[in-house]
Amino acid sequence: MEKLATKKKWFSKDQWLFLAMIAPGMIFLLIFSYAPMFGLIMAFQDFVPARGFLGSDFVGLDNFIYIFNLPDIWQVTYNTVFIAVGKIVLNTIIPIIFAILLNEIRVKWMKKTMQTIVYLPHFLSWVILASVILNLFNLDGTVNQVLQSLGLDRINFLGSNAVFPHLLIWTDVWKGFGYNSIIFLAAITSIDPGLYEAATMDGASWLQRVKHVTIPGMMSFIILMTILALPGILSAGFDQVYNLYSPPVYASGDVLDTYIYRIGLIGRDYSLGAAVGLVRSIIGLILIYVSNKTAEKATNRVMF
């Protein structure tokens, strides 16, 4: 009887309504995320568009062997990891600090205003923001004019291999820390106020309350955000890099996504581009699994 009741409940009208609401999103994923995976076969072929998938020659692992013998692949990989790790670390630390400080503001209108101001850049695409950054940081831009007025030398932010990766990291943090801080602020508001009261009664200072109450209460959110960010460690943000970099900074600013774009689409070597993309995806999958297991051992919490 219980099994029959369970079946009736599963196939109730309300459940079908929920499934119908999910269906458009699932269809979208099937068409635009799963169906294109068939194109991975190009990574194992000498793909010629005129011949198609069935007519192109099968070459096995030749494309992957060629990739690892490319003279600049390791430099591109290093650039990608360096930029991506810098973004992940700073996009975690700075939003946490900002969320903690924002939570201390007691004037509601001021708090809401600050949230709105820092959240706005998140909605702007890099196509728009890149033009702003280019005007601010070029040799004749506002930033260099300020440096000159202070008696300092101009800095070639957009043409120096030593400076350009840091420009990418910090501009990405500026764009995204508002969104991330709101997530962490929601985590703070979910912490039991009684814990703060107990800590205050025990004589804990503000820093001690943050260390022993706020940070542990946010830990599950911090782990979740880190795990969600790790798959992008071999991405580093194609749209940002593509709109800001130029040939003089390829040595330090070229990442795997832009490299795939140049060799796969501009260079029309579709098989090589597919092979690089497949390697990147496999490494991203491994990183998700490892980070989840590490989080389970370190905090006894898992996300999936």
C-alpha cells in the first residue's frame, strides 16, 4: 500500500507541472551542451569540413602527441593557471572581506547603496568594460596621466608582459567581487545571532568573532564557491583576455581558450583545437572530483 501511495504521489498532477517547468531547460542543455559533444570526434581525426565527420581520416592520438610537442603550449598553460589561480584566490578573499565589512553597516540605505554600486559591473559584458579599461590604462590614459602628475613614470599596462597578467586578474576581481560578496553576505545572515551574543558575553573582540563565528559559519559557502571556480582554472576567462590582449603580450597573456580560438578557428585547424579543448575539459573534471574529496576530508562536507 505504501509503495502504491508513493507511485501515485510521484505521478500526481503537481509533479508533472514541475517536470514541465524543468523540461525547457533540459531540452536547452541537450541541444547546446550535450549534442555538440559529438564534435569531440574531431580530436581523433584529421578533420576536413568538406568531408564531414564520417569522411575525415582517423588519426588516433596524433593530435594529442602534436599538442604536447608544441613549443609554446607549456607557456600558454602556465599563463592560464597563473591568471586563473590569481582570479580564484582574490575572488574568494576580497568578497569575503567586503561582505564582512558590509554586514557591519547598520544604516540600511547606505548598505543597499554600497551593494548596488559594487554589483553593477557584474552585469556589464567584457566587450563594454574592455573599452573602458583600454581608455583608462593605455599609455595616454587616465591612470598614466595621474602617475605623471605625481612625478612617476608611465606604465605600459597593456603592452608589458610583466604587468598585463596582473591587470587581467585585478580587473576581473573588480568586475566580479560585488556578485560574490552578496553570496557571502547571504551566508553571514544565515548564521545564528545567538553565537555572536555568546561570543560577546565571553569577551570576544570583533576580530575574534569574525575568526571563530563568521568564517566557520561561511565555510560551506566558501567550499562551494571554490569548487565551482576550479573547473575554470584552465579557462582564465576568454572574453576578458580576448578583448584586452594584443600580440605584444601573447607571451604572458595568451591562455588556452584564446590559443584554441586562434589555432582552431582562425588557423582552421579544427582537430587540434578540439584536442586542446578535450584535454582542458578532462583536467577540469579531475579538479572538480579532487576538490570535492579534499573538502570532504578537511571539513566533512561534500557538495555532490
